[in-house]
Amino acid sequence: MPPDVAENLIAFRAALAAVVPPKHPADLLIATWNLRALGDFTAKWHAEPGDTPKRDWYSLACIAAVVTCFDVMAVQEVRRNTTALQFLLELLGDDWRVVVSDVTEGGLGNGERLTFLYDSTRVQPSGLVGEIVLPAKVDGPAEQFARTPYAATFVRGSAEFTLTTVHVIWGADPTARLPEITAFAE
């Protein structure tokens, strides 16, 4: 690791500690993060202007620093190519695990997966994992989500809890988001 990266990561972790509560036995820290197109990465510490993708080892080290602040993190936009996800898991260490959906096909699905990263020293999956599909309407099938919401149940001590990650249609027009948000809420 280059000295500038190591120095910046120390400062970054200190900044995180100032805003994210520390892990405590009585607490459960859950987060969600849209990591925008988490697929491949440039295998060097500093990506250069012509490199593609721009995400590099340094970026993934910063992402890992954020993830480790939490017990479970839902991540949206993990791509079909899971190279960066696998490297992120290496950075996180042996105690971190992942529960990941299959790829959402079709143009609106954008080849994305929904993912839960979790600290196995703090929580364990209970075994229930699934996707949310809308029930049929009286007049036929319901229009489904562009990216199917993904749910996983975890356990910590005697507490069992289910998390669902949802990545709704986005875009310039906020009203375009309402049908999926409303369908999920109902």
C-alpha cells in the first residue's frame, strides 16, 4: 500500500469514527449503500485518467473502511461481474460474508445484483432468503419491479430480523419512482 493511501485511510477511518457509532454488544448497526456499478476494478492503487473502470484498490479500501463500521450492509448495483465484490470481501477479512441475488436481466435490470455484506462475528443468516414478487391482479399478472427487491433474514442472539433491499427505477423525473415505491410499500 502506498504511503499516501495508508495515511489517507487513517484519516478517513478517524472521520468515520466521528460520525458512525462504534460497534457495541447491545447495538446492531445496519446500513445501505448504492455503490453504483460495482463490477470490475483497475488493479492498481491509483487509477489514471485513461483507466477503465475508475474504481481502483484505493477506492475499494475506502469502501471496506465504511462497510466495517456496520454489522450488515445492503449494497445495490453489484454487477454481473463480481470481481470487485470478491476483492472487497478479501479486504474485509475472514469474518465477512455475503448473501447475493442473481442478476436482474433486461434493460431496466441493468445486469445488477442486490447484496448483503455481514460481519459473521455479529450476525448470522437464518436461512430465509427471497425475492419479492407482486401478486397477480384480478385482470391478470401484475407489472413486476425492474429490479426485484431482495430479502434476507439474519439472527443475532435471540433476535431474528428480516432486511429487504430495494433499488427502484431512478431518473430525472421523481414521479417515475412512485409506482415501484408504492407497490413495495403496499
